[in-house]
Amino acid sequence: MICLGIEGTAEKLGVGIVSMDGEILANVVKHQPLFGGIHPREAAQHHAENIKDVLKEALKKAGLDIKDIELVAFSKGPGMGPCLRVAAISARTISLSNSIPIVGANHCIGHIEIGRLVTGAKDPLTLYVSGGNSQVIAYDSGRYRVFGETLDIAVGNCIDQFARNTGLGNPGGPIVERYAKRGEYLPLPYIVKGMDLSFSGLLTAALKKAKNADIQDVCYSLQETAFSMLVEVTERAVAHTGKDELLLVGGVGINRRLQEMLALMAEEHDVNFYIPGPEVMGDNGAMIAWLGLLMYSSGTRHRLEDTTVIQRYRADEVEVNWR
């Protein structure tokens, strides 16, 4: 079976094509040009204007025709409502026009499953860090359970907002990482509450500090503080769950410093650490296609009326019947 997956939760529009044996036949991602924060309606307009071309490019790369597609999957949530609806409507159109089944996939679980596929991790504890999400997740008793998460903004949002508000540019992650390499530590709020985290106060303090301090020092301090918080919560989850694998997913996971810190922690706990390639770390259609295949092959069936979107679609709400 071959599945076409459509990802459209935020500023990235992705179309991926994956076969049942786990071969990624195509994975095309188009970014909306950003000159500030993400505006949901503008992002949705970008997706609507580009979905046809992105779909054509994915099919061309895979060497397939739309008639070769046997299943279509789309990102059901979580994400921005207008963007999600473009992905859902596109998937419905393909499904109805070609009489093929359709499934709606959880975006967060898509990151985990594509990570497991490409790294070979079997049953990892997962740190999922992106612009919209920051969670520590592991599979247990038929569901993915959240062992810790942000209480306000995600770590990627924190870093991007800092970069925008200090005039560093967009996207903020790579820029802050580059500046941080030449910085020195300045004290910033370290906010861990049990197994949960808070990044809004850290952002406010970093922006205030940037008015008078060297921007390289502030970037370094922001990164070190935010990532130390994430590693602390992840380390406690490793100890609690007893998992012997750690998987890093999400766009922020591309950051080399975060990878270094997690690798050191994993080594100390004798845990195998897995990092997918950058082509599947950020939002992409292949992860939706692969999760769609897992769901469908394990018996999940969605009627057209089931293909509504859910902006706050938590990973722990999904019954995982493919594991």
C-alpha cells in the first residue's frame, strides 16, 4: 500500500509519499516566507495557493500518478485552525475524487513514528520540541503518555520570539544557535515545576537582558537555560519509565547544542540516543503518510464526517492500536 500524507499545521506545507514497507518515496516541504510571527490566515492562504504544485512535485519525485495512491492521510491536529482546514480539505478532495480511503493523523505522534521508522528505535522515551510543542512522551498501556510538557509557550516559540523582538531575524532557532557559540553565561530564570516547564518568564527576562547585555551572551544563556530545563525533565522521565532508548524529534531538535546535552545525559544513564535526519525532524508530509499507514493497517477507518480538524489534539487522546 502507498499513502500520500498532507502536513499543514503551521507555516510549513508538506506532501509526503510512503510505502507500507517504510520507504519514503517523496517528501516535499514548502515554507511560507515569514517576516514576523505566523499569521494563521496568511499561512492558510499560502497552503491553499501552493498545495497543487507541492502535490505535483511529490508525485513526480515518487514517479507515481495520483491513481497509484491507495490511502490519503492528513494532519488532523494540533495546529492552527485555518492551516489544518486547508490540509483536511485537500485530503478530502483527493479521497473523494479518486475513491480512496482517508485517515486523520495526530501531528505529534507523526513525529514520533517517523522518528522510530528512520532510526530503528523500538520503544523510546521521546523529547518532542518544536515551535508549537514541548513534551516528553512515552508509550504505555495502549497510548502515548505525556510525562512532562510546557505550561505556556513552546521552546521553539520562545527562541523565535526572542530573535524577532531583538531584530536577529527569522527563523530564530539557527540564528540564536549561531550567536550562542560565542557567548558567555548570564543568569536567567530557570523554571521547572515538577515534570513541567515554563518558557514565558524566561523569554521576558532574556528580552529585558538583551537591552543592556551583549546579544551573544544572551543567546548563549537563553539556549543553555532552556535546554537544561528540557534535559532535566527528560532525565527524570528516563529514570521513571525505565526506557533504555531516547528519541529526539521536532524542529528544535536540529540544534546541535541540545543534541550534545541530551547525548551526555543518555550516556550517563546507559540509554541509546536516536536523532532522525533533519529532513524528517521538522514538520513534513512523510510523517503523516507513515502514521496513516500504521493506523490503517491496524484497522483504523475514518468516514468523511470523521475528518474534522482538532486544534488541540493531544497525543494522549489517541488510541494506539498499531503497537
